[in-house]
Amino acid sequence: MEKIEYKDLVKPTDGIVSRYINRRISTRISIQLVKLRWKPSPDLLSVVSAVVVGSGGLFFAAGYSFLGGLMAQIGSILDGCDGEVARLLGRQSKGGALLDTVLDRFADIVLIYGLALASIGYLGEILLVSLVVATVSGDLMVSYIHSVGEKILGRHPSLIGRIRGVASRDVRLFAIFLSGIGGLPHIGLVAVAVLSLSYVVVKTWEMLRYLED
């Protein structure tokens, strides 16, 4: 196998955390994985990443916020490995991309649910329920607007306008990681809700302007 460098595996749609932190770790893992005699399946790596992120929610729910945040970040790093391995082995497929997307959403929901349970006692019931709905909605809407926007615009929405890579999944999981490390799970909910919903509003405006030009 010819030498593969970091820049060869970076995607233009990567968020700021992936670009400066995650990819520098995941690419090294992926390059070593494809050197193994038994080549790992990209789909299996998608499952592993989702399980790790989802386990973060279980740790949060059990009261282990530090471990919850840590697992969220480890899962975020591993989330890059499936696509990297697929590119390295020439196994990219629409089915793999679909599976990865669905698993990511399920993992995020489990993680947010765990954050919500860990946040009981920090916030009143009405405020907590409202915040959880906003967080889940924002998380799903970022993925939705990227998917629909790419079909309408013919290019990924994160590549247009001035707001780029500030609310992607890597950034949201990193915010949860920091909140877990700090023992403040409710701050993770606030951060994800504010980042994602603000991004969706601004990006929709940028997309509309792009279509008018």
C-alpha cells in the first residue's frame, strides 16, 4: 500500500474539532487498521462508534459524567474511522453512508437521553424538558438541513456562507465531552441546543441567499 498522509483523509466538510483534533488521531488508527491481515469492515466500525457514543449516555445516566463525556469524545474520534477505512480500501458505498447516518442519530439520542437524566436536579422539570426537546431537535435538524440542502444546492451547505464547521457532530460531541469532564451535564445540553439551532437558522438564511445569487 502506498503511503497515505493525513491530508489525504481529511474531508472539506469536517468541523473544526475533526480538523484540528479528531482526524489527527482517527487517521492514524485507520491506517494501522488497513494494514491488518483481517481488514475491518467499515460498517462494523460504524457500529462500534455508535455503541461507544451511546455508552456515554449510559454513563451519564448512571452518574459517571466524566466517563460519559470521555466516551462521547472517543466515539467521535472513532466515527471518522469508518469513512477513512472505506476510502483506503475502496469500499465506499451509499449503503454504508446510510447506515452510518442512522446509527449516528440513534447514538446521539441515547447520549442526549443520558445527559437529560444526569441533569435532573440541576434544572426545573419544565425547563429541563424544554431544553431536551431543543437539544434533540437541533441535533436532528443539523443533519436534516445538510442532507436536504445538499440535494437542493448541489453542494454541501457547510461549504457555503461564512458559518462553517461550528455545529457539526464533532463539535456537538466535543461540547458534551467538556460538560462531562466538568461534571456539568446540563451545560452540555445548553451548548448543543444553542449551537445547533443557531446554526440551522443562520445556515438556512445563507442557503436562501445562495439560491438567489
